[in-house]
Amino acid sequence: MTGGEVAGILVAVFWAILVSFLAVVLVRLAQTLRATTKLVADVTEQAVPLLSDASVAVRSAQTQLDRVDAIASDVQEVTSNASALSSTVASTFGGPLVKVAAFGYGVRKALGRGRDEAPPASSRRTVVVGRTVPAARRRKQKG
């Protein structure tokens, strides 16, 4: 064998190993692509029903939110009506009720004074906030 023949055989073996390696890589790549295609198909089959269910859920939530909004506006209207009614009742009956209460208090005081002419003097004290007691009166109180 000559040197050229050995080199040719080495090149042929090298090319055979390289082609075999590339064939194995291509077979593995084809298997990976088939598995990926199957996975995408499965995800698509599961995603479509999930998306339709999500769409139904969103529509239902929107309907419920519309109902809650209507209820909230009704509650606000009832609250404003109750406030208006309360102020109307207070303005209509408030003044006369105060007058009746004052009259009743005056009548009770008048009837009470008829029995007791005057309250005992020792129990009456007058307090004026912000005034000081003169020094002469302070000495009398202490002594």
C-alpha cells in the first residue's frame, strides 16, 4: 500500500464516520420534531376548551358585576332618600318637640316650686369659669 492509498482510506473512513454521526443527529432531530408536534397538538386540544370556559367565566363575572353595580346604585338611592326623609322629619317635628319638652319642663318646675318655696341656701353655689375669687372672700372660706 502506498501512502496515497492509506490517505484515501483514512479520508473515506473519516467521511463514513462523519456521515454516520450526521445521520444519527438527523434521526434524533426528526424524533424531537415529531414529539414537539404531538405536544403542540395536545396543548392545542386542551387549550381550546379551556379558553372557551374562561370566556364563559368572564361573561358570567361581567353579568355579576353589572348586577352588583345596579344593587349599589339602588342602595345609594335608598340612602339618599332615607337622609332626605330624616332631615324632613327632623325639621317638621324637631322644633315643636323641643317646644313641648321645654313647656313640660317649665310645668314640672312650676309644680315643684309650689311644694318647695325655695331650695335650701346652703346647697346653692355659683361657679363662674375664668374668674378668680377675691382675696377677702378666700380668707373667709378658709377661716
